[in-house]
Amino acid sequence: MDRHTVARYSLAGIRLVNGVAALLAPEVVARRLGAEPSRPALIYVLRMFGVRTVVLGAELLCLKDPDELDRALRVGTLIHTSDALSAAWAGQEGTLARRPAMAATAISTVNVALTFLAQRPSRVRPATR
């Protein structure tokens, strides 16, 4: 297995673990974030995050077309960058406790790096004349 494939499967695994946790055990995820798990709106948002993240993880495992996979990885870069920035901002504002904010920022930053590592060099096609 080459490094691109290892990065892709690693990212898929992280997405699936975090997504399934948020979907099936949102109260646990809420507590890990330092939030009050009895807030129904928070549970709803965590489940939405879970669904999104499971779909993104499954996509990396199921896509076979190289162009579609490249697209999914590029979109993933944007998604995980926004996740990292949101977590850092929440920690800075104090809406998320410092330690969970740092952990969420770190996880999302690793995910950004994995999206770059999983991308294959562009396939340059020779120009036809």
C-alpha cells in the first residue's frame, strides 16, 4: 500500500470513528467537549455532525473513480480546515473549553494534513496538437 492509500484509509477511519461516536453517543461526545449533554439542541447538532462525518468517511472507502476521489479529498480539505478554524475560534472565544478546543483543532488539523497526503499528484495529460 502506498502512502496516498494509507493516508486515505487513515482519514476514513478517523472520520468513521468520530462520526459514529457523535451519531450514536452524542452525550459522551458532548461531555468530552466540556458541554452539558442534557441540551437537546447540542445533541441534535452532534448527530448532524455524525451523519456528515460518517458519509465523508464512507465516501473515501467506496469511491473507485480517481477523479471523484480527488474531488472528495479537495472538498475534505475545505471541510477539515473550516472545522479546525471553528474549533480554534471557539477555544479563543471561550465557547469551548481550552483543552477540548485544542484537541478538536489538533484532530481537524491532522485531517487536513491527511487530505493533502492522500491526494495523488495531478495527472498531467500531454497537449494534443
